[in-house]
Amino acid sequence: MRLRLLFVVLAAALMVGALFLHPPLWVYPAVFALIFLFYANTFSERVPLYLSNRTTWAALALVLDGETIAVGRRPAFVDLGCGLGGTLAYLARARPDWDIVGVETAPGPYLIAKARTAFLPNAQVRFQTLWKTNLAAFDVVYAFLSPVPMPKLHAKVAAEMRPGTLFVSNSFWADGQPYDGVIEVNDTRSTRLIFSKK
Ligand SMILES: C[S@@+](CC[C@H](N)C(=O)[O-])C[C@H]1O[C@@H](n2cnc3c(N)ncnc32)[C@H](O)[C@@H]1O
């Protein structure tokens, strides 16, 4: 619903701009290119771009601290749909002992996330759909998506994640799926991090 509203508002703003401001012709393809770069996957996936905030990043860093990892290997975190890479950059700096991975299919956010983490040796951004990401490779899997993909994502989590690993979802959880707890983040959005231990 919110997604449709966003596109209606965008379309209305474009029409009003075109009617009253008479912009040069190149503005139209430029605006469409910009929308494509950032929202190319939105219609197919039903997941718009909105971002975790810094307080949530700090809460996730504490979650990583709480995970016990077998000695002798580096633990790994993945952000499924990493957006502009803010979560990745924060966690890669805060937890240099972890490998921090993000996957993203919208070209604009992917490029920004890639640039933002370019000099962080323990961060990696892949232009890859979350549906083709093997979750068995990770100790903590994080997602901030929308209600639409959650039933399918829960099935993927159940099929792929190893015992003892942790799935954390910001705000959304599939109806009827059990969970082990909720972290109430003390931010202005009252963010809820819902988690289940495999
Ligand atoms: C709500 S944003 C969250 C961004 C980031 N995880 C954060 O917490 O700030 C969701 C992101 O998922 C991306 N996305 C949607 N479907 C995807 C898919 N199938 N594979 C990878 N990324 C996807 C969107 O492009 C968007 O950047």
C-alpha cells in the first residue's frame, strides 16, 4: 500500500514539475534512469528501499558479540538486501573479527554499498539475489525486507541455515512462524529485531 502511494506521489510530482517548471527534455530520461537504478527490483520483489538506522546497527553489533563461534574460523554475517551498505560498513568497522557480506539487486544501492565498503577488508558486497545466496555459509543472517517475501524466506532459512546459527529480521516476520525473541531497539521508529535460533 505504502509502495503504491510512493509511486503515485512520485508520478504526481513529475507531472506537476513537467506542467509548471518546463524542464529541459533530458530531465525525463534522467529521472527514469534514476528510478530504475534504485527501484528496478521493487515491483518484482515488493521490497522498497528504506534503511536501518545507526541505533539498529549498534544493536546488531551487540547481537554479533553474543554469538559463540567455534574456535579456528572467522564468523560470517550477511545482510539480505543490503541497500546502501550502511549496516555493512558499521559492522565491518565495529567487528573486524567477522566477515560482513551484503547482497543487493538494485544497481544504484549496490554501487553505493560497494563504494562505501571498498576499503574495509572484512566487508564484501555481491550483486546477487538473496534467493541465490547460500545461507549455510553464515552464522548470522539479517533481513529488512517487507511482509511479502517473508514466508518464502522462512522456508529458505529452515532449509539452509546450520544448527546454532541466528536469523534476525527487522520488523517483519511470517504469520504463524515461531521465533525465539524480540529485541526492542530504543530508536524513534521503535524498531523490533525478531530472531530465531536454528
Ligand atoms: C528495506 S531495504 C533494507 C536495506 C538494508 N538492509 C538496511 O537494513 O538498511 C531492502 C533492500 O533489499 C533489496 N532487495 C529486494 N529484493 C532483493 C533480492 N531478491 N535480492 C537482493 N536484494 C534485494 C532492495 O533493493 C533494498 O535495497
